[in-house]
Amino acid sequence: MSLLSTSGTPVVSCRQLRKNFGSGENQVQALRGINLDIYPGELMMLVGPSGCGKTTLISVIAGILDASAGECQVLGENLLTLASAARTQWRGKQIGFVFQAYNLLPTLTAAENVAIPLLVQKLPRSQALKQAAEMLQRVGLAERIQALPAQLSGGQQQRVAIARALVHQPPLLVCDEPTSALDHHTGHQVMELLRRVATSANRSLIVVTHDARIFPFADRIAHIEDGLITHIAENSPALIKESLHVA
Amino acid sequence: MINTTPMDGASPLFKSEIVIVYAIALKMLLGDRLKYFGLIAGIAFAAMLIAQQASILVGFTKQTGAFIRDTAQADLWIMDPQVRFSQDHIPLREIMVHTVRGTPGVQWAVPLFQGFVRARMPDGTNFTLILVGLDDSSLTGAPPLMVEGALTDLRRDRAVFIDAGTSAKKLRMKNGGNRPMQVGDTFSIMDHQAYIAGSYRSRTSFFWEPVLYTTYSRALTFAAGGDRNLLSYVMVKLLPDASLEQTRALLQQRTGLAARTNEEFIQLTADYILNETGILMNFGFAILLGFAIGSLVAGQTFYNFTLDNLRHYGTLKAMGVSNRTLAGMLFLQVAVVSVLGYGIGVGMGSALGLLMSSAGLAFSMPWQIPAITALAILLVSLLASWFSLRRVFALEPAVVFKG
Ligand SMILES: Nc1ncnc2c1ncn2[C@@H]1O[C@H](COP(=O)(O)OP(=O)(O)OP(=O)(O)O)[C@@H](O)[C@H]1O
Ligand SMILES: [Mg+2]
């Protein structure tokens, strides 16, 4: 049992969380009563068949989507009562995002892309670019600071995206299928990076994935089916440690 | 957890941090050259279309007043009240010239004949011309510029002047002569012999028929065998201290005729011709169509641009960029493209217009047209970006999370 897993006050705490899309006959119940706690320093994976509600769940947790009912406390904030504009600001400060398609702005350099969260936090440009460069160095891209996304490989682009998600030191990272656009080897490297660089005692990660081969990187794995969590599995620390050595 | 709102304090536009976000907006726009030029081309096309169509209508409108402007050397035109446009010949009795001259406030008054007459070229080609007869002694109302010969040549026996600008087209002999009539030629007007004593240049007229000038008395001879009661207009110059409205009222009362200023007469003519010929309807429709197509192109262009960038806006919003800043970014992008596209479009429109008018086609672009076009482009751009904004504001998780 991981030492980190269930200690401290939960960073994320969902109770009977529901999300419906549409109404009447066309209504889709994407989340049908999710109960989930995520703890500081924990890497939580969400797995399950396509359409089971993984993206919907992280969208609600990250403050992108309004839930329909239930409770969702994230970093002490009750997201169901937080107004939209305030939530946008909260998100900018508290959440880091890693997307399946990287979502880098194609006309900005790697450093400029990474600097955006800092600019949003109103850091002066020079300082933002300096911190962005440092962050790029930490993800192993010191040489590619001035490169445009199109000049980078998929794995490199995702590393830029991870740098962008981390640069403003958010306490919660949300990753939707971060490896599914990458081959196995590159995906493994990206997960290693997330585990090594992103995980710290005060930062939690939620990683949505289809890819069973990266399961060993998780502290816990929540299996979702049809809008409900069926069970949560825990990885032993030994397995996690081992996964970091298999490249 | 919530820190202070970003909008407190000074206007956000002047905060350097926000300016950097706008720099990102510009980079988004300029980074993709192909798309950027496509956007500008779309707006330029729209601006050109709108300005072009409107300028052609204004050009036509101006042409309808060409004769009055060329002839206007006086303050008032006395005419039959039923006259509808400048070439509408409703004869007056010649005695009216004397009645007008005897009216207080009048400095001088001269007769003017103007009417359509039939004529025959030396090679037998029949044609219709607009004959203008100028007061014999003063030649008031003469064309503004002589090309060949002098104005006084009009006093020579049987003399007429032809339009140097249009003679090649309108006075071409097609029955074997195989050349345009020119100065020195003799031809016949209503079986009276006429001699081309000179040529002039005038404003482009709306009417197709060639305009030939002669003296008033000779015009009456040509057109009606000397009937003295075929006067078209009396042109009146007022005394410097005479009141226009008082003299006009007096003139109308004494003659029972209408007295119009140049501008009023021009307006009357334009209204009649534009409405009666259907030009206004047709061009109004063409302008609307140009506006609609242009707007559609411009709007579509912007909308597509935003749609293409939706994932990027969504990503920015996910990273905490406020709706207000996103709107600012989008407006900045729209503004840059609109201003450049507008400039290029109106510029190309005027260049094309210059070509058109040098080819003798109707085209006139007063400052109001670029101004109205600017408003139209602005409106369309704002509308399109407003529609796009709704998509940007309603951040759909699917937009940012899909692979
Ligand atoms: N905006 C929406 N409007 C209507 N239905 C939606 C919307 N977004 C998601 N859904 C539905 O909600 C359900 C859950 O979708 P979600 O995207 O969360 O699934 P997922 O687990 O992420 O699937 P995948 O593995 O394919 O990404 C699906 O049935 C989906 O069709
Ligand atoms: Mg998904």
C-alpha cells in the first residue's frame, strides 16, 4: 500500500457527483454518482471503456464543466457553487493540463508556449520566459527552447505540454490520455517524466488512460463503467518503483 | 483561494501583462501566413465589392447631371413646370426671355435650346443627336473646354461643335465613310446643312446620343425651321444683392414657369433618370448583393478562422484566460485583418475605378463610399467575431480534450 495514497486531507473529494447532457429522451447520464477522493502527492489513473465518462469527470474536477448534482470539492473550493469567471481564474492558478493532442499554440515557440500560464498569472514577460526555459530544461528540452511545435516530435511536444502544465507549480495536474498519441516507448518516457518531475508531496495527478501498459505508474487506478466507479485498485510502491526502471 | 479579480484597478488594456496576451493573439494571427493572407484577401474582396458597386451607382448619378454642370453659368433655370430631367424638351414661348429680363433682381437672362434632332452623315448614315443652341451674342452655356477651334468659331456660317471625347464612337460613319466625322466635315441636320467648326471636351454624359453645340437661332432653324417658340430654358443670372428666394418667387409668379437652381435641377434629373430607368433598382440591388456577398465572405472568413483556432482559444481558457481577455484577443485579430483588408480592398476598388473611368465607364468614389464601406466591414467583422465568441466562451471540454 502506498504511503502517499490515503494520507492527509483529500485534494479532490467527489460525492454522488452527477452530470447529465441534454434533456428528455436524448438525455445522457455521463456521471451517475461518482464518489472519489484523491490525496496530495497521489497519481490517480482513471480507466474504463470509451464513453464511460472519464473526460467528463476530469472536466468537472478541473472546473471546465458544470456538474448537474452532487458535491465536488477541489483544493478546498466547492466547484458547484463557484461562478464561471472565478472558476476560470481558479483554474489558471490551481490546475495544470496535459492533453492527448498536446494543444500547443502552433505559432509560438516552445518557450512561449510554456510561458503562457505565467503570463496569465501576470508575470513579466522576461521572467516568464526565463522560468519557461528552466522548466523546459527539466523536461529535457533545453536545446529546443526556440523550436516551433511543428519542428518537434510527438514525444517532445508532449514534454513541452508537460512543462507548460507544471511551470506555474499548480497543486493538481489533469492529463487526458497523455500517451495515446505516442508509441509505446515514447509514452513510457512521458509517464516516467510525469512520475519523476510532476509528482511531488504537494502535487496530485489525475491521468485518464486506455493504455494498460502504463498502469504501473499509478498509485491507484479507478475503474469507471457507465458513469460509475466500479472499483479502485492500488499499486504497491515496489511496482511503481520498478516501472520507473523499465524503459 | 480566489485571488483578486484581474479587472480591478486601471483599465486592463494598459496593463503590460494583458498586452503580452495580445501579443500572443497577434502571433496566432501572423504565424500562419497562408491563413493570414487568406483572411485579408476575404475582407479585401468584400470591401472592393461594396465600394465598387456603390461607386458605379454614384458615377451614373453624376453622369445624369453632366449636361447641367457643363452648362451652368447662371443661378436659375426657368423651365416648364412639367420638365422632369435636363433633356426633357417642353417648349416655352420666346417672350418669356423678355419677361424674365424685366423682373427685378435679374442681372441677365439668355435663352437655351436643347432637343433631340435627327441628322444624316456625309455617307448617308442616319443618327440622332442632342442639339444645344446657345444665346447668339453671349454664347452662355458653352462647353467648358475647346479641343479644336475657338468658341467664337460657333458664329461662323452653319457652324456646330462636336464632342472630341466621344466622336470616334458616336459619330462614326458606317455606310462606307468608315471613319468618324471630324472638324471640317459637312453634314445635314433635319435637311439643313451643318459645318463642323470645332470640337470640345465635356463631362461624360449619361445619355448615349452625341451632343452638338450651335447658336440658339441656328438651332431653331435646324430643329424647327425657325419657329421662335421652341425655347427650352431661360438661364438667369441674379444681381449680386438680389435674394434668391424672392427673385425666384417673383419669376415663377410672372412667368407661370418653374425656376430651379443648378443643384435642384441636377437632383431632379438624377431622381427621374435613376428611378425611371430602373438604374436605382438594379444598382440598389447590385449594391445589396455586393454587400451581402461581401459580408458573407468576410463573416465566413472570420468565423472559419475562429473555428480553426477554437482548440487554441479553448486551451487558453482552460489555462485561466478570462472571457474578457479572449474577446480582446479576438477583436484585435479581427481589427488587424479588417483594417488591412479594407485598405487593400478599397485601394484595389479605386484602382479598378480609375481604369473604368478612363475607359469612359461610370465610376465615382466620393469620400462617403470608403466611409460607408468601412462601416460595413466593421459591422460584419464585429458580427462575425461575436458569433465566433459565443463558441469560444462556451468552452466545450470536447474541444480541448479530443485527440
Ligand atoms: N457535450 C456533450 N453532449 C452530449 N453528450 C456528451 C457530451 N460530452 C460527452 N457526452 C457523452 O457523455 C458520455 C461520457 O463521455 P466522455 O467523453 O466523458 O467519455 P470518455 O470516457 O472520455 O470516452 P473516451 O474514452 O472515448 O474519451 C458519452 O456517452 C458521451 O457521448
Ligand atoms: Mg475521453
